[in-house]
Amino acid sequence: MTGGFDSESTATKLFNDIAEFSADTEGVSRPAYSSIETKTLEFLVGFARDQGLAVSYDAGQNVIFSLPEDADAEKFVLVGSHVDSVPNGGNFDGLAGVIAGLLCLARAKHLGIGFAKPVKVIALRAEESAWFGPCYIASKALLGKLQDSELNALHKGDGRALKAHMTDIGIEVDRVQKHEPLMDISAIDAYIELHIEQGPLLVEKNLPAAVVSGIRGNIRHRKIRCTGEPGHSGAVPRAYRKDCVLAMADLLSRLDESWLTILQKGEDLVLTCGMVGTDPQIHALTRIPDLVDFSLDFRSQSTTALDAIRNLLEQIIKSVERERRVKFELDAEMYTAPALCDSQMVKGLLASMENVDLEPFTMPSGGGHDAAVFANAGIPSAMIFVRNRNGSHNPHEAMEISDLIAGTDIIFNYLTEMPE
């Protein structure tokens, strides 16, 4: 408890209340640009106003919080994350970063102190790629980086374009299409994001938090279609088959071998095929499949490795098409560049870890985050990871509130002690 403000019980109640109204059949679902996402923002607005904080909406319909005296600051440090989730996801991915920022503001308000520089906290919408395909939608739109192909991406549920969903909630899509920033980028001195770790490193090292050194970029294809030729499973010999599923398997096997080669050369890379399906209207146990759709997700901290795997994908596709007499059709590539965290901010956050009696530790981020968009827009950016069991993007995320408070303490110390 600090200055009469109990951060731990406050955070617990916020998480529990939001989980209750965004619960799905398992875990939580807060779809990007949905009414549930809007309700989450409105709930946080109510909490902030109860704490005496200033609240406003930006042109991207994200919410901005601050101490009242910093509401009109011409330059500020931006702290935040996103409030949407994947389908049937966990309650902490994204939301933890927003709540951490709000705890910093509420603590300062209760203590009657200001920050070394004005601070604003942003609750972003639409970070997850699960709903439309593109990732970091709100932060890209905010900084004028959202592409036309991304605006035309279709929602996985209703099939409507992203730009239609954005229009529905009051975003001026014509500004987004012109790549016009929805916020004055020059006003942002720095960006800080707290996020749960999405892997096991902090759990294995028994550390509550870490400073992030860099964020993997990615190449994504939401739908690659392989087309072959149908036939009877018992009547067509191997030499005459144009089996698209085996062609896809061949492609993935060769990519897996290339992945290992890239790793053996000391490069960073991960590869995932997370969605696979034949046509449910016509597939059958006894039918040679003539169509299969699948996704690919390549991630790396190295642009060299991403360029290499892109070129390899093109070469392998040509080879498999020739040998198996099938055709691959790729949708538009979605690309996000890798991002390094600002070295001075990393140094300052490590010093803050020591100041709050935590063991300084740095690590890279395997997952992508809004911080990468801010960093690649030229804004000094940094991240804090908080220990979390059972991974993320699933209902079993298991962050301890005490670890969140440890991460929040790091940021609060940094914001109050950072040089003018």
C-alpha cells in the first residue's frame, strides 16, 4: 500500500471485473473494434475518473489517461498497451500493461507527486492479429503506418473489411488511408509498455520481471492456398496424383529444414503454421484433396533472417509446384520490421530495477508488440516483461498480481527519477 492506495487489491479487482464481462466459453474474448472492447475502455474510464485522473479519447478511439495537470502537456512519455484479446484468450495479455500505467497514475495522484516529465497512459484497441489478420492495427493507424491492404483485411467472423469496423466506432478512415498520424508524433518523448512474458524464461529463472532488449519482427501470410486435382483415394496411383495436402506437407517439411539451417548459422528465427484446412463442403476420407488453405508466420529479430526465409519460401514453392504439379497462391504479405529498444531507456529501466530491489535482467521479446511500431516510427521505446506461467493467447495465463506490481514499481521509479 502506498500513500493510502493499495495497488495490489486495485489491480486484482480491475482484472476480475473485466474478466467477468468479457468471459467466453473458456477464457476471455475481447475482439478488436467490438462492443466488448469498447465496454472495457469505458470501464477503465470510469475507474480513472473515480481516481481523479484526466481522460480523453484520441482520433483512433483509443483512451488517453493522465494526471489533471498533465492533460494539456505539449510533450510527454506515453505508457500503455492494448485491451483486446485473442478468441478464448487469457485476461492478462495486453490488459496488464494498461493497468500498470493506470496504477502509476493513481499512485502519483494519491501521493500528491508529479513525474519527472509529463506522463500519459494509452489504452490501445486492436493489437491482436486474430480478428483481421494484420497486427498492431490501432498503433499503426495512430502513427500513420496502416497500409491499404490492411484496411481491406476481412474480419474472421462477419467477413466485413477492417475499415468498415473502424468507421463504425467513429474513426476517420480517410485520414488513416492518407497515412496521416492521428496523434502528434513529435509530442511523444518516449513509449513504455509492460507486458506479460509469453514464454517460460522468467519462470525458469525465478525472476518477477525483466527489461526487454528488442522485439521480433514478422512476415505473415494469413491464407496460402494450394490447389491440386481431386481423385478417388484408392484408384489413383502416386505418380498421377496432384495431392495438395501432401504438397503443403512437403513445403512445410522443407521450410523446417531451412529453419534449422538458419538457426545453425546463429540467426534468430521462429516459424509457425497455425491454421490448416481443406474445404469442409467437399473433403472426405476417400477423396484426394484438391484444395488446402494454410497460414505461415515467420518471426525474427533480424531483417537478414526474415529476408532469407522469404526468398527460401519463394524457391521452395516453385520446386514443390514443379515436382507435385500443384499451384500455390499467396495472399498479400503482412510485414512488421524488427525493433530494438532504446539503449538509454533500457539502461535507465535496469537502474530502476536496482532501485526497487529487483535483480536487473534483460531479455529479447519473441512476440510482437505495439512498442515495435512506436520504435520503428523513430520514438524511443522500451518494454518491461512480467513473469507469467503457461504462455499467452490461452485461457491459462497465470501472472501473479505481485509480479505485476514489481513491474509497475520499475516503471513508476523510472518515471519519477528519469532525467529532465
